[in-house]
Amino acid sequence: MWTFGDPATYDEAEDLVAIGADLEPGTLLAAYRRGLFPMPSGSRGDPMYWFCPVRRGVLPLDGLRVSRSLRRSAREYEIRVDTAFEEVVDACADPARDSGWIDPDIRAAYVRLHHLGWAHSVEAWHGERLAGGLYGVAIGGLFAGESMFHHERDASKVALLGLVDLWSEGDPTDRLIDVQWATPHLVTLGVVEVPRIDYLQVLARALAVQTAVAFAHPGMP
């Protein structure tokens, strides 16, 4: 297993903080606990890039903007957890999508994390059709969102609404939903940016609390 240095030593002006390592489960979990996440650097086999954004995108549990139309759409879908994880990842990895970044190595790594109980999908189903969803990693009170997709109107937003509802169950104090970067689309849904130093403080508190029941597995805090 690789380890990562003290985030306090990271370049204050650069999102990219490390290059190399591997995608073994222990490496990935250590990275998330340090505030890092991986992305491919180019062709398959090239060194992996690891990011800890200077300005981090997070979704406050009470901050999701839910319009009337989204509430209406939510009634058309059923939310499920972990019933089609690989299908969700494959939809997110569709090469026809703009800015696709999920390669076979990333796919394999997160499928393995899923089998170990750390990676999860939140799915919006329309009858027996997978209409949209998202996936990410849950460690304690951290849900680190990786990617989302939709095949039908508002389905990815409904999946995000489902995540927020599930992540808020029980005692949500100090739980965190991390979305990596605050894209213009995510900002319209309520995502905000926080400085890296603030994110790391919030992360430390999140890691120390219990995960939401829907995502818990034996041996997890």
C-alpha cells in the first residue's frame, strides 16, 4: 500500500498534489482519508494523478436546491442503493460523454472497492429501467462522489436527492458529501466551494462519525 504525505505540505496553488502510486483498495482508502482522489493522467498505463483541490466542492446536507419540477420528477423514480453498481459505473464511463475519464483501470478499482463494501451506487429507477445514478466511496461520515449520469430527464438529480436523503438519516452531524470540484452545473444544485484547509478540517470530523445506515457494512465505523 502506498501512503500520502501531510496535506499541510501540498502546494497551496495546485490541485494536483501527487503522481504515481496504484489503485489498490488500501491506497485508495488512504488517499480519501487524506483528502485526495485519483484521475487517469492520459493513456492506460501512464502514472495516476492524485488531486486535492485548492477550492473543494462540497454539498451541504441542507443545501441541495430542490425545485418544484425536481420534486415532481422524484415521484416518477424509485431510489435503490447498490443494486446495479457496475451498470452505473459503465454508464458514467460511456466514451460518448464529454470529458469522459473513467478508464478500465479506474472501473476495475472501484468495482473491487464495491465488492469490499466501500464503494456504492445510488440509482434512480423508472420501472425496471435504470434511468440515472451516481457512485462514490463511503468512509465513516464521508461520501466522496465520483461521477453521475442520466438516461432520462432529471434522473441524476433525483439520485443526488436520494443520496442527500439517505446520508441525512439518523444522526447526520459532521457527515460530508464531497463532489471534488464545484462545476457550474453542480453549483446550480447547491454545491459550494471551500478552501482546502477548511475541507480537511471538515473531513477529519466526518471520518470520525458513523456512516449512514444504507451504506454501512460490517467493520466500518
